[in-house]
Amino acid sequence: MRNGQAESKTGPHQNKLFNQNTPNRKGNPPMEKSDKRMMLPSRFHKEVLTHLSRNSQQTGPPMNLNESLSLGKGKTYNPQQVQGRIKEILGKYSNGFWVSKLPQIYRELFTQDLPTEAIKDLETWTHICTVEKTCSSNPSELLLYPAKEKSPTSAPSPIVNPDSPTTPVPPSDTATDKASHCPAQQKPCPTHLTRSGSLSPQSTSSSSSSPSPPSSPASLSPDVRMKLEELLVKYSNGLWAHALPKLFQDTYKTKLPKHVLENLHLLSDICTIDYPMPDNPKRAILYRRSSKGDEGGEDVNCNRRDSSISEEELKVRQELERRLSKQTVPSLQIPKEEYPSVLVVEATNTNAVVLRYIGENYSQAQEFMEDEMREFYSLDQSTPTPLASPCSGQLVAVRAEEEEEILRAQICEVMADKVKVYYVDHGFSEVITKTKMYELHERFFKLPFQATKCKLAGLEPFCQEPAVLKKFEMMASGRILLAEILERGQTPLVVLYDTSQDDDININAACMKALQDKMLASPLQVNSVYMNVTVCSVCSDGTIYCKLPSRGLAKLNEILEKIETYFHSQVTSDFLVSRPFCGKRCMARYKGKWSRVEITNLHGSRVLDIIFIDVGVQASVEVFELREIPPIFLCDLMAIPPQAVKCCLSDLTVSLGSWTPDAVQWLREKVLNISDCSMKVAKVDETTCGIYIYLFTDKNFQDPARSLNRQMAQSNLLKQQPDVFLTSHSPAKISTATLSSKTPSTSDSTNGNPTSTTVTAKPHPRMALPGNRGGGGGNLASTIQPKTPSSPSSFPQLPPLLELPPAGNNMDVYVSVACHPGHFVLQPWRDMYKLVVLMGEMILYYNKTEEKTLNIEKNQIYAAKVENNWYRVLVKGVLTNGLVSVYELDYGKHELVSCTQLRSLIKEFRQLPFQGITAQLAGVKPRQLSEEASIVFRNHVEKKPLVAQLESLHEARNPWDRKLMVFLVDTSQEERDIWVHDIMAEFAEDLTNEL
């Protein structure tokens, strides 16, 4: 759920179905559905044969539709959350409104129903609102105003949707006036998908709320308010409230007043407050309130480029662009997907890399236009007349050297008999004769210039370094790459990835490594012996990170001491990391001191994985724990290669990744915290860059028998014993200590326990296909005694059931897995951001816990690590080779994981209802559909936000056995809504007709 961090804009389809007042489909005869049918030509054959790739990055989700009451009378609710929301409503309607109107306004603004108990409590919330009775004898005719102690002008400015009314509703409104002022036509605040298709917490303001203040709240000084707002600006994706004291202390060298965390409502005018964990009111996320000035007058989708090479050409073209106003071409729009494919043309500066987008509306449209130009200017039709009097800045058609291609170009310079032109769709310049230029017909002005520019993230200070440009030329020029768009602006900020190899290559990070001085690296030669070696880390797969005395290490220690003093003396927020990305180099604390780190993976917008590159220790941290490298030390630090040397023990029969926990723990106890180890380099594998060594804990490196390699080989430590995991006892309990988001402590570091088994430099560009990713490699353990499925009462505690609207109502969903119309998995869109928060908390917690032998029982719930994330899973079976078959309860996927990757699911992670629910498509009979139909179905629904109309719900004993019968509607098309069962029905009819 990569999640993270560049978010797509909400598309125009976000609430179209609602505006159309969609009827219930279950009773509609076929004749009534014809206007909504999608015409299906023979393209089905192409779709089936090519397994059309699905666009998992949608432009935006559909909005919540016609939800029914989810909180009944007398049901518990979160008063702090409701109070905060009512306070925000009153900030908008400061002149007051009828209490009877509150449920409707609440539902429209927050896509949730107002708890009935909250209406009864309104009169007691005097710090939030004032309730007044009218002259009428009807007790239901009450008026609601902001709290008396706050004037309307001082009310905070909430985040208002552009479509929402801005005029306060007067209390004397008639019924007709109420209808006109009622926000029934409002759309909820736009929500945004992250890299993995999940919802970003920032994007949902529906849960923003403020806690109830004490009777005598303390005030907030202007200085503290200004500093807090400055911190919120840095973390636009939200900031945990519990992080404020340490962050405030580190940034401003003064303590945050204690009353701030106890009275978060004091910040309501500068931020919105969200409680993603209702059971824990102390866990709040603060989001800075948007303001009109935030946009800066810049169109985030505008990507028009002056594609010149030199500054002189740029000035000429800018001047003539004003003169030749008639020759207007639309601006190039940045692709909506998060990872568009691009063709890199050239780069003389990493802040202005020339590229072209690949895709239907880009490269394919350009090829189609150039085909038309070839026909239009064809010599077979009529000899085109060369341009009579060319002038600089003019758009022209140019016959290329091949004499067959006709390309669009812009004149840069007019000479005696030649002209210098810039090919606006290909990104390069050329000097040609005047006879090859023709007047560009107006029909070829419709397509935007395809050559555009971008900026490489992290390389801004080194944009013209020869070593960086040389590396980029070698790795990227002329190649098709994936571009992760971090910032959409006039010149997009991107990270480029080469996905043509088995492992994705981060181009930005590779160019950054070109700055390293090889003379400062740790020297390693085969058969050489090195003393005073420090083993910094022992990974669970047997990898060892060692640190050797070298010039680079001495220089690094000297610079880090200066940085420590520098940070201590600075009182500024300039060094907070506000835009993390994979491959970025920055600073984090290790054993209480600032050390160099590289970001290896992002989990949403706030939790990320890092590796301390000079000690080889991996960790999961929150973004507020990172700091930018001060500019005065940046060049020196980038020149020093990582001082942690990755090694493997030689002459061991077991391969990496097959080490037993006992072997890892034995080696850690032997070598960690010892600074005088010795090592002898046995060999260096050039293909894998692996360094194989003999490791000694004393000076007797002449005697191989004394090496740790020999000791391990002679012991039973490396012998696998998978059957030990095949018992069926109750799950071992682990401590339910309070979650901590601290940086890796001394104990974490000294025991050398990395937080993930491998350092993954490839993040999210290559998305794994959902479904059964697990392979073979073992049969179900026949030695396990068969057990009947456990009932919910046998579990320590199950989360509450996922609340669903009654049959006939609509809900916004995200389809995480789609096998066929008879089986797919839905996730309610409304609470997806809570799942993102939960997974981030699980990563922070479990990546800092030691591996423990766990007796795994079938049909029990656990936390399991799959790739780089932790999931809530149900164990479906245990294999004889130590693998476990699990079902992801929030996503609906089946996985095979090692038994060592399972942990007990602590109580704090059993509060949110399981978000994945199995569903079946209504209106079709699955037995009538072929595998081809299933492929079409997957292409239309999987990894997409849709609207589900509930037909029925089949309740079951276990939460994961519940099943929905739903109609699915795709509202992404502007012309009409697409009912998926109509597509399936027509597909079945087409197959029947063919037979």
C-alpha cells in the first residue's frame, strides 16, 4: 500500500452517480437499462488475448452515496470526534441553523450519520455550541449557534469544498429557503489514492475533529502558534500529535507547553484534527488547514515547456511566443497516473531533463499526427511550397533527413540560407536548409508539444556535475523508464526507475553514487587480512555488515561531529524532511547521534524504511525523525562511500536466507559489541558483488579452525528443523506494550536485529499482481491433527464487525482482488485511511520486535510480514517446509510466508474491523461465464474505486466468511455510468450468439 506519497487529483466523475439519482437496479427490466448499456464491439477479443493492463492509479474515487443510518439509537460513539465536527459546521454556519437540519448537514459534509445520542447531548456541550428554544411549543424546533464565548468572527475557517455553500443559514429560514441553503448538493471533500491504491489520511477530512476541551482551557501564545504552524507546513501529509513535543524541542530548542496536547482544540484554527484510532483518543493526526494562497497561482497540471537548449534560444522563443499569438498550442498535461512511462531524450542539467511521455494521449497521439502530416505533405499529392519568409519563433513543418518524416518544429534562428529549428515533439535542435520547411497547417496545432522537461529529485545541488551527467547519460538517455512524480508543477519533480532488469534500478540514487570518492572507500583485497574490524549488524538471513578502519571512516566521524554541533546550535525547521522518496540520503539518530541514512521504502506518507548506510542497520521510522543534510556538509558527505561493508561467511553449506534463528542469535552474541575482530577476504563475486570472508574474534587469524565459520559448520546451528513449527498449540502471547515510534534505540542497534530481512532499493514502480502469489514448495502437513474451524469465541478478541448499509443502498468501495464475477473482495472507501494508519503502526511496532519462536495454529489470526509490509492474517494451513498459508483479512489475498514472519496480533491492532469483505456480482450467473469473461471482469474492476449497490448480505459465523451480493458501477466516464453486470451480460450474449 504504497500507499504514500504523490496523490492523484479527484476526477470529474467523483459524484456523478449521486447527481443522477440512480434508481435501484434490481427491479429494472432490460428495456429500462438500455440507456446505461455500454456498446461492446469485437474489442473483447483483443482485451482477452492481451490481458489488458489495468490502471491502478485512478484519477479519483467516487463519493459516498446514500448511506443509511449506521449508528442506531443508544449505540456508543466518539464524543470528541462528533464535537469537533459540529464545531467545524458551526464555523461555517456562524449565524446558526435548525437542530433538525444538523443530521443532514453532518451526513453531507462527513459522509457519516450523526449518532442519535449526540443530539441529546448538544445542550451539555456548552463549550462547543449554544442550543436555544423558539417560541413554538414544539421541542424539536431548536436553534443551534456557536458557543457564546466565541464570536462568529473568531471561528476557525474550516476546509470547505468549493461546491459547498458559503452563505450562513439564518435561523429564520422558511422551508423553501432551507432547501436552497441545505448542502444537499455538496460533495464530500476530495479523497486521494496513494502509490499502492490506498487512501491517504490527509485526503479524508471527514474524520477531522477536535477533542473536548477542559472547562478552563489554557491559551496559546502567538509564538507557539506560529512555530506549530511552521511544522505543519513541513508535514503536509499530516503529523502525529504525540510527535510534537520531541519535534518541537529538537527544532526550536525549547519545550512545547504541556497544555497543548491536552487542549488540541486550541489548534483548530491552524489545523484539522483526526482520530484514526477511536479507542485511543491520544493518537491524533494534525493536518494543516489549506488556504487560498497555498496554490501560488500555479496550475499544477500545466506542463508547458520552453524546450530550448541554450539561454539565448530560450529568450528568443519567449519573445516570439508573444508575437506569434495566433500560433497557439494546448499546454501539455502531466499524466494522471503516478508512474507514467517516459522516453528520456537528453540532459545537460538534471534540473531540466528533456523527456517524452509514453501512452495513448502522448506518444501514440504524436505518431498518429505525424502519420497525418506525412500524408498531408506527401509529394504524391502536390508539391508543397517551402516557407517564403521564415521568422524566429514560428511553428513550421520540417521534412526530416530521412525524406519521409514530416515533423513539427519551431524556428530558433534564421541564417542566410539555413535555419536552426527545435523539434518540439522530439526535444532536439538541428540546422536545416530553408527548402525543407513548410507552413504548418492549423490542424496540426491541436496536439501539445510532446517534448517536456522534469527535475530529478535529490540531485538539485549537483545538477551540472560532470560525474552525475555522465552516469545519467549512460543509464538513462534514449531509454524508456518509469517516472515517479513527486511534485506536479511547472517542472515536475521525479524519480526515474529502470524496470528492465530483475531488480528495479533507482536512476537518481545511482547518479548520486557517482559523486563518491573511491579513495575513501574501505580497501578490500582477496587473501588480505584486516584487524580492528567492527561487526555492526547481523541480519536474519546471515548477511554481515562490517566496518573497517579507513580514511573515509576517519573523515566521516569528523564531519558527523561537526553536524552534531551544528544541529544543536540551529533553531529552525529548514532541515525537516517534508518530501521523502526512495533513494534519498538524509540524517537520522543512531545510538543518540546523527548518522547517514538512505530511504529504502515508503509505507504511506509518514512511515518509511531506512538503512543506516555506515553501520548496515535497517529500521522503520516516522518521517518527522529525519533531517536534511545541512548544505555546508552535503558535498563532503556525498563524497564518502558507505562505510558498512556487506559480507557473507565463506565455506558454509547453508545459503543466505536459510539461516535458523538460533544460528543468527549465536553469531550476534559472538561478534556484536566487539571492536577488535579480524577478517580474511576469501573471495569477491564480481557478478553479485558479494564479499566472502573468514571471521575471527581474536588475533589468531592464521588458524582457520578458530574462525567462526568453522565453529558454525561443526555445530548443529544451521540445520533446519521445520517440524518444530507444525504443532497446534495456542499462539504464544507477546507483550502488549504501548506502541512506540522512537528511533532505533541502543538496544535495537547493539543486538544487530535489522528491521527487514533485505534492503530493498526498489519501491513501488512494479506493482505485484493481486491474488495467489504464493507458490509451491511443500505439502500441507499431514502430521497435524485435523481441527474444526475455530469459533470466534476461541480467539483472544476479534475486531467488531464491519458495518454495512442496508440492502438497496450504495457505498463507495475499492476492489482489491477480483477473480471472477462470483468472487471478488471489496474494501469500504470511507475508512481506508484508517487502514493505512493501522499498517503504519504495525510496521513501526513489529519491525522493532525480536523474532520469537511462535507455535502457529490453524484458523487463528496473526500479524504476518509479506514483502515489506505487515498484515493482519488468518492462518489457513501450515506446510512441512516451514511455510504458512495465510489469508490477508484486510485485502483478501492468499500468501505463502515463512513461519518466522508471523507475530501475535496484539490488542491495539484488533480494534479496526477487518476491511476486506468477499462479494459476488449481482445480475449475472457465474456458471454462464467463461474464463475469457473473468478476464474482462478483472480488467474492469480490479484495483479500481467503484460504487457498489448492495443487493443482499449473507451473514456467517466468522467475519471473513461474510459475503455480499452487489451491483458494481464505474462512474469514471463523463458520458454515462457503466454497470458492470451489463457488460458481463452482453459478453455472455455475444458468446451465445457465436455458438
